[in-house]
Amino acid sequence: MKDRLHQNSEMIRLWTLVIVRVIFLLAGLAIASWLLYETRALLLLLVLSIFFCYLVAPIVHFLEQPLYIGNRELRLPRTVALVLVYVLIGAALFVCFRLLWPPMWQQINELARNMPSYLKSATDATNNLINGANSWMRHLKLPQESRDYLLDHIKDLAGSTLPWFESMVGGLVGLVPYLTWLILVPVLSFFLLKDAVSFEQNLIALLPSERLQKRVHWLLMDVSRTLAAYIRAQITSCLVVGAVVMIGLSLIGAPYPVVLGAIAGLLEFIPLIGPLISASIIVGLTLTVSFKTALIVALFLAVLRMVQDYFIYPKIVGRGIKMHPLVVIMAILAGAEIGGLVGIFLSIPVVGLVIVFYNHFLAFRGTQNLRVVVSPEQTEGEPAPQPAASATTPSLVEQ
């Protein structure tokens, strides 16, 4: 009887301990989620800074390479290389600004002056479309109930277009306070790049075993390669799409080619949704010129989209993030549902990192051979042992 009571009390104690741990775990997760939500702007700033790091890291790494003159080795310190890279980027941006800003500013002013007439033309075109649809349905002798039903839906669709456009413009205007990030992002990236090696060393030094330290070092290297491949592919795609759209619209005779090309290039950084928004803006403004021009522009953008998605982008990304198109679409939809525009922006790299983490987890547990997303040629066994991060080991952003 005493043994039974002892067993029952021990079972109650164990279950109480489990319940308390679960409660603390859920409370910790809730607090962490709340903190992440409250600091989402700061996290986005940090993410953009990391993206900028991966953008300039190859140039920094190139300038750090030793130069041999006779028997002497000359090597630029990391800080000097960073300052030199920032000077080169500033000079390149200044030249581009001087070349593109005068025509862009002229077209922006012209667009602002003509916007009221464009909105009036869009309203008139919508009314003509509704009247034409009503006449067409009468000609087909559709029942009155069907005509009313279709006309109501056409009016609702037309009525929601203008508020959507106004809200989009308002959202763009609401981004003006974030212009200070144009200074904060390079500053944070400077310190992240300068101390990347020490960050990695300190993180790995916290781990208890040498095997775990090596695994985390390989994991961080693969994470770095994955993010670098994604960011460089996105930046290159933005430049290519912006230039092609600018040149194509100029040749077609569409209005505001410089402004619309810049919009297309910037929105290209947002997967799936960005190109759709830019295409809607470009075709909508081209409709103010003529329907034929808008049709040619729509065909041009459709062809560009297919070439970009199935030829240019796969070539640019190379051996970067390997995901099935269905996974990409589901990731973007999930990101939009969870985090809106920021979620769409981060969806693909997050899924790519999850794949990398999962592969390394399986390799660490010994359940299967390591299959690295970024280095597909290395598919058998674990990588050859490497020393933990040191001053001679490439840092996380030098991929």
C-alpha cells in the first residue's frame, strides 16, 4: 500500500513538473513572439543591414587579398578596405544620380501635373465600359436579373480600383520616414562587416563540444552562402529588369520610361507581388496614351517576365537556393499571410535557411548523409574537418 502511494505521489510530482515546464515554455514563447512583433521595425532594419553586408562583402574580400611585391606581402586592413568600398559605392551612386535624376525629376513633375486628368480619364473609361457592357448584355437579350447582377459586380470592381490605387500611393508616401534608413543601413553594415570574424568566433566558443563547434561552423558557412546567393541574385535582377524596362518603354513610346523603369527595378526585389504591382502601374499609365500602346507594353512585360523567371534569374542565382516553384509560391503566400509585405520579402530566404538547418540537423544526428543546399556537389558524408572560425578562415559574409 505504501509503495502504491509512493508511486502515485511520484507520478503526480512528475506530471506537475511537466505541466510547469510546459507553462513556462509557452509563456516564454508568448513573450518572445510579443517582443519580436514590437521590435519588427528594428528587426527589419537589421535584416536589411545584413543584406547590404552580403552585397558589398565580395568587393571587400577582393580588396583584402594580399599583393606580393618581391618578397613583401601587402594587405589592406579590413577597416581600410571597407572605407574604400564605401567611397567607391558613393562615387558610383553619385554618377548614376547625376545621369538619371534630371530626366527622372522632369518625368515625376509631369506625372504629378497630369495625374488629375489621368484619374478623370480612368473614371470616364470605367463609365464607358459599364455602359458598353450594359448595351452588350441587352443585345444578347440577357434576363434583367442577370444584367443587374453583372453590372453590380462590374461597378464594385471599378469602384474598388481607385481606392486601391490611392491606398497604394498613400502607402508609398508613408515610407518617407524610413529614408533615414538609407544612412543607418550602411552604418550598421560597416560594423557587422568589420567584426564578422569575431562575432563567429565568440558564437562558436559558447558551444560545449568540438564536434558541435565544427557542425555550427559549417552551418554558418552554408547559411552565408545561401543568403549571399539570394541577395546577389535579387540585386542583379533588380538592375537587369529596371534597365530592360526603361529601354523597352522608351523604344515602345510609353510615357515616363525612366520613372517606370526605376519602379519596376525597385519592386523586382519583392518576389511575385512586386512585379505584379509594377506591371499594373505601367500598363495603367500607358492606357492614358492609347489602348494599342498599352497592349504592346503588356505583351512586352509578359515576355520579359517569362524570360526573367525561366532564363535570367536561374542563371543569376546559379547554385544558390534550390527550391521547387510550388514551394516558392507557398512560401510567398504564407509570408504574406503572416507578415504582409515584410513577410513576402523574407519568405524565400527564410525557407532556404530552414532547408539548410534541417539538412545540418539530419547530418548532426547521423540519420543521413549531409546534402548541402548551396553546394550540391558535396553529397556524400560530412565535409572534411575544418578548424573553427579564426582570423584565416573566411568570415560569414565573404561567400
